[in-house]
Amino acid sequence: MSSISTPDQRVYPSLAVIGGGLAGIAAAESAFQNGFRVTLFERSSVLGGRAASLFDPNTQQWIDNGQHIALGCCTELLDLNRQLGLTGFFEQKKTIPFAQINGQCGTITPVTWLPNRWQFLPAFLTFPFLTFKERVTTGWLLCELGDRKKTGQPESGTFARWLNAKKVSANAIEKFWSPLIFSTLSESIEYVSFEAVRQIVRESFLAGNQAMTFHIPTVPLRTIYHETTAEQLRNRGIELNFLKRVKRFCWEFPAEPDFLRSDNTNHHALRKIDALELADGSRRSFDYYLLAVPLLRFQEIMIDSDLESYTEQLALERFEPGSITTIHLWFNHRLLPAELTYSGLLGGPGQFLFCPGKYERDHHEENNKGVYHNVVISASHRLLAEHEFTSRGSFGLVERVVQQLRDTFVRSFQKETTQLLFHRVTTHFEAVFSPNPAVYLERPESATPFSNLVLAGDWTQTKLPATLESAVRSGRHAVQILKTLETLHNTKKN
């Protein structure tokens, strides 16, 4: 095994982290804190994974591939941001403004003088898009979802089935429940697991105003999760290898061909990964390996490693990818009032509109390329027609979204000088996985049939949907497993 001795005679186990997304970043930082000597391999030229930026040639600006925000309940993500010195790149907002077609506006703002689970009650009692009866019913149902005394067996059905059983009105579904599910779980109520919804309600709405605080990036994600993060990781002595694609794991074939069977209770003591092989044919050996890649990349590596029998046990065909589409728009002035940087949208394909904050306003005024806005359409695989994902169809989608904004922010578009200067549409077709009942509670665990290999990623069992928080939790959890394994190894050796 590859280990090093230091002048104080301590031995640091070596760890290869494969994947430089949020799961890999969190794993690398946590592994360093837990005494591992870390080498990270990333097949692209940047860190960040899906939390990344792309360069727009028309405006000569870096724009994000989607608006990634964190809530205050994302405790592991926010802690990672603190550890890496990233907190200053985010602004915090407690109010959630909403606007719908016809110009009607409203907000959801917590009050701090009530207990946590009741801090949003006054907001629901005045929510303008619901009738008074619907407001009371919605608040009551949120409390029911958050009642931790009601344990028992997890619900196996969809959230739509639960809403139908509760006889929730179509208007309440359209104006509250669907926007909530689309924006937090990137799925429609007809497909999303009831347990997934219950989890996010408990950890956000009913956990108080701090849990629902929005943490919004004020600079491109490239600055946050690549440039600054790479510098911080290197300062910790973590070796970063970019444009290094891991092709497969090397391991000795066992005498027992069925050693990977799930009913083999002793599989952790049977085999170890000997080395990893890169796309250029070179090999590197480490004490431990942490695979933090998206689901499809995981399948590719496992197949190339002759480990199909392992992946077959995981029934990965149950996973359905989910898309998130972002409409990037440059207007000649801001559509929202100066004090607002975002607004929920009702009544159209767009679900959230984001406008620049002060830092970004100054930046855009300097380059004279217009004011950047973006409109997010989560679960676009459910909401958009197939042709709208094509280059030609995207023009019609832009027109639909701009019309939605025109009908919603009537006053801003009454100005004759309002013009759309540039536009661009980006879609991440595998941004998330669908948190449907078939996979939400039965995802792969971090442990594997190898004693020195663990998995991380938002698709592993974190009991959270596919979010940045889920990715970070998975990376840190995988490191804790490795720490336990290393402790056991040292105990046996001594």
C-alpha cells in the first residue's frame, strides 16, 4: 500500500478521489481534515461538475449553466463553503417574492417571533394567490407533512396521490404545490415520491426562517467552485489532476465467481482495488479510492472494470434523468425593482426569474452588454415539448418566456425602450434524477463489495433529492466510512 512517513512518524493513507464535482470537492476537503493524503482526478479542465459556468461569446461574459442556490437548511453545503472561504460569494435573502401573469404580486416572509414551524403561518394566511380556505388548508397540510410523531412505514406512493386523498383544490396545486415541487425537486407531483416532499418540507419550511434563507451566488460559479476552490484545495496539499479520465479499476479476479453477490455477508474482507487506470493507459495505486462521478460515468467505469455483476444488483435502470433548462436573457434595463434580485413566477413555463445584484449590476453597466437575467425551468423534461430542446425550437421557447415576463411585469414592459438584446438557451439533460418512489428510498449505499472503494454522488443514498446539499453530504459520508475502515485496519495491524 502506498503510504508516506513524516518526520513525526505519522503515516497518512493515500486516497484517490475520482470526480471534481461538489461530491468530490467535499470528499477531498473532508479527507484532508481526517488525515488522508488526497489526489483528485477530474476528466474536464475545471472543478464544480454541474455547478459550472460557460462563456457566452455574444456578451463576452461567463454565465452559469443554471441558477444554483442554497437554502439555509443546506447545512453541509454551507459548512463546506465556510471551510473553503466561499461564503463571501453569496448574498442572503429571507423573503420569497412571487408574481403571476396579470401583474399580481405576493411574498412569503417568515416572522421570527413565532416558533420555527409556525414562522410562515402569517405569510400563508395572506398569500394572495389562494383563497382563505386554501391558505388555511395549505398551512395545515404543511404541518401534517412535518409531524415527526407520525413515523410508521414510509409512504410508497407519489405526492399527487396524497394530494388527491386530501382533496386539495386544483388552484392550490397550481399556485403552491406544483411550483414548490418543481423548484425544489425538479419533478412534477405525478411522479415525485411522497417521502421526498415530506423530507424537504421538514428540513425547510418547518425548520424556521434560517432554514429558508436563500444563499444566492453573486459571481459566476466558475469563480466559486473552480478558481477559488482549486486554490484552497491546493493550499491544503491536495493534488489536482485535470483532464485525467479514469477508465477503470484494476483488481484481481477472485477464485469465487459469485463474490459480488449481495447475499455474501463477508464481501468486504474479500477483495481490494489494486490500482486505477487512466485513459492514457497509465496506472496509479492508492490505499483507498472514492468514486464521486455522475451515474452514467459510474456505469461506464464499472463496465470497463468488469464489474457488471455489481451494477446489475443496483438496478440502475430505475433511475430516470431529469432536465433543467435556463433561458438567458439580456435586456437593456432591469425588469425587477432595484431591491429584488429574484422572483418566483406563476402561470407559465418559467418558474423563477433571477436578476443581477449590486456587484453584477456594476459589472454589466461597465461592459455595456445589457442587464443579464435568467429564467429557470426545472423538470423541463416534463414541461417542454421535444422540439423546444432543438436550436430552432428554442426560439419559440424564448418567445414564450418573454411573453410570460411581459404579462407578469407589465409596468417594466410599458416602457417603449424595453428591448431584448441577446438571448441563449441551455439545458442540462442529466441535471438531476427523478425522485420517484422506485428510487428515492432505495438508492445505492456508499459502501461497495471492495474494502477500499466507496461511492459518493447525489444519486447515492443520502435521503435527499439530487441537490448540491445531497452531493456534499455523500462526499463527507463516504470519507467517514473510509476513516472507519482505516481505523479497523490500524487496529488489526497493531
